[in-house]
Amino acid sequence: MDEEPVTVKEMLIELKDNSELAVYLAYSALMFRDRTIADEVSELEEKIDELKARMRMAAMLSVRNPDDAQKVGPLLKIASAADRISNSASEIAELLQRGIQIHPIIFEALERAEEKVARCRILDESELVGCSLGEADLESKVGMMVIAVRRSGGGWIWGPGDDVKISSGDVLIARGPGDGSMILREIARGIRKLKDFGGEPR
Amino acid sequence: MKDDPSESLGDLILKMKNLSELTVDLSYTALLFDSKEIANEVKQLEEEMDELYYRSRLSILERAKREGTEPLLSVLQVVDAIEDITDAANEVSEIVLEGIDPHPVFDIAMRDTEDVISRVDIDPGSVLIDRRLAELKLDVKVGVDILAIKRSGKLIYDPGEHDFLREGDILIVKGSEEGIDKLREISEEEEDEDEEEELTLEE
């Protein structure tokens, strides 16, 4: 596990980001029929379980009087709700993991969604290698927002900031329009260049 | 479109998926910004989801008569999960409506996120009226995403490129504060012969 959130604030933001991501990824797993994305949803779900436990502990430790107790109530409620969101997301992903026969109408419906989530590995040939996300500016060039980066050495960066540098072997997870997903995958493989979409990396 | 009787199960699943993503997004936002307005939107979305959930189950049962039960199990599992996601998201924003003093951490958390969610009204005479989203490209030009459009009491969630903006629309938008301010400025511009020019200035 990478660096852990310490403060309640950080835990809350992690809960929010991870449960949102679990939902996006669960739908993408189904859409791509991709078991590895489904496995990522399970990992997120476990991470949220752990966050929820730590949030509870932090809440209990912080209570010294009835006033405090009233304040931590909402925090616990959020942790439970985030947990429920991720549990449901992983139930969607489980369809793939358990090898249950999935009705074609589900794929048909998800494929029609305007917004897609793309998952792509950065190859050596890609001009993104060595760029920061801010320099690559994928959001305004190809309309794709990077929601997570998996480092080639393991470990995730959730909701990565502009200063995160892309290395060869990283896996990017990004959301945006269907065309953008396709273009991003090609850029990641070095088949296409950013300059075709509004300039080279800054 | 909502009341179309020929609406297929696939349409329902797609709507439910979009609605659940929007609800999750908005619910945390309501919380982080301590916004009763957005929390109320979430509540309405959740009610809409209940309705879609009901119709999807009817449709699943109907299909099961023709196809047998087993192939439909996966669909049932998906719609159950989607409904539950939305329900849980609603619990998050309910905290705002319950009027419990938000934990001070929410204020801090709020300041830390770059994007804010806000509403922008399309007033009569605005240059944005009767423009197609594809043409406005607000996401590229001002960095603002339209999460939903509220029009005559109904919410159009996750509007697509082909949707138009109309007079009286309330947009629920997500973006940087500057971006949203810019959008408000554009929206307040009155329609006149220079409109094309003014819009391109926002490039």
C-alpha cells in the first residue's frame, strides 16, 4: 500500500475519490468485459473497507464529550455510505469475476454511453513518456480527464495533479468521450502524436 | 422521452447508469459545499431512480417470460446495484439536509478541491439560448462541464452534444471558479449582432 491518508480530511477525500472511481470502473469493466478492471474495483472496495475502519477509529478517539459525538456522527454516516457505494460497484464487477453469463443487453446499453472510460498502458514509443500531466494537457487536447495512474512499479495515484510525470509502463485511466478514448490509446502506444490535437506537449 | 412506453430495457439501463454516476458526483459535492440546493437535486434524482428501477424490474420480468429466468439474472444484479449506489449516494447528501452542523473538516476539504459545482441560470435574452452544446464547447472554451440541465421542473442529466440550451434553463455545472464566473459572464451577455465574435473571444 502506498502512502496512507493521515487526517480525517484526507480520509474523507480518499473515500470520495475511491468510491466515485469504483463506480466508473465497475461500469467500464462491464463495458470492456475486462476482468482486470473488475479486479481493480475489488481492490478499491477493500481499500474503502479499510478506510472506513480507520475513519471509525479516528472518530472514536476524537470524542471527548457529547458535542464531539454529535460532530462525528455525519462522518461515520459518510464512511458507511461510501462503503455501500463501493460494495454495489463491486457487485457489478463480480459478474465478470464469477463468470456469470452476462445478458447482451447490458453491453449494448453501456456501449451507447457518450462518456467512456479508457485504460491504457504507456509504451516506450509514446511521446507522453517524461511529460507531466499538466504538459500533456489531455483534457483540453483530446477531452480525456485522467482519473488515476498506476505506476509501473505498483501503486496508484488517484486524482493525479498536473505535476505527476508519466513514465513508460504506467497505466492511465481516463474518462471522456468515446473518440477521446480511442485517440488516447493510440497516443499511449505512440501511434499518434499530440500535435494532431492542438500542439505538441508544452 | 421519459414516458415513452416503447422505451427498451437497454434504454432504462443506460439512463440508470448515467443517473447513478451523476448522483454520486453531486452527492459528495453537496456535502463538501454544504449545499442544500444540490442535496435537494440529489433527492429528486434518487426518486427518479426509484421510478426507473421499478420500470426496469417490470421489463426484466416481462423478458423473463420469453427468455427464461437465468439469462436475466445478470440484468437484475446490475439494476439492483445501480439502485443501491444511488440510494447510498443520497445518504451522503442527506447529511446536508438534516441540518446537522457540518463537521469543520468539510469546509477545509472544500477549499482543497479545485473544481466547484454551481448553478448558472440562462436568463431571457442570453446569447446562449438556442445554442447547441456541440457548438458552444463550454468544456473546452471555459473548462466547465454541464452535469445537468433543469428545465421546467425536469432534470436532463448528462446532456449530450446535441442538446440545446433554452431560456429559463438552470445549468448544474462543474469547473473551476474562474471558469464558472466566465460562463456566467457569457450567459449574461445579451444577444446582438456581435454575438459570434464575443463567443469566439472566449477561446
